Amino acid sequence: MRDFIKVMKALSDPNRVRIIKLLQNRVLCVCEIQELLGIAQSTVSKHLKLLEEVRLIDFSKDGLWVNYRLSDGSDNPYAAALLENLRGWLDDDPELERFMARLPQVDREAICRR
């Protein structure tokens, strides 16, 4: 039951749910998530660390970039089940629709040149 509770707690924060929904569309770095959600870099990093700990997301390094993507859920069956269910949930949420509309315009190179 411990693993189940950890996954549920990880998804109890609206910003962490938003991050999961954004990552359903493409790989993102911290600065892109920060830009989309309008929250501090340190806050984004804390959210990502928690999501990674329960195996909802994975990351890989590409030079200076750290790329975050959804996990395949193979390490945690509860994470896998929730990720699968979240694919169809909240797609009609107006706030998430606004984030998704902005997603194509967010570019890490442009953000880092500022």
C-alpha cells in the first residue's frame, strides 16, 4: 500500500498534475515548465524530483539540458495505471487547455537567451 499512497500524494498537487499533462505532449526541460506554469525554478525542480521518486517521470541529460518525460510505469504498477488513466482525464479543463495552447510556442533556446 505504501507505493500506492506515494503515487497518490505525488498527484495531490495541481502543479504536479499540470506537469504530467504537459509531458504527455512532449519532452520538456525545467525552464520550459517554469515558463508555462509561471512558478519558480526551485519549485518546478521540487515537483519534478517528487514525480521522479514515485516513477511517474524519467529524465535524461543531453549536454547542459535535462529532459523530462513520462515514465513507462514499468517500475511502479500504480504509476503506470494512473499515467494511463490521466491520458483521457482533464482534457476539457479550461486551464489545461490554455497551457496546451501555449506549449508549441515555448522554446528552451529562446528562454535561455533572455
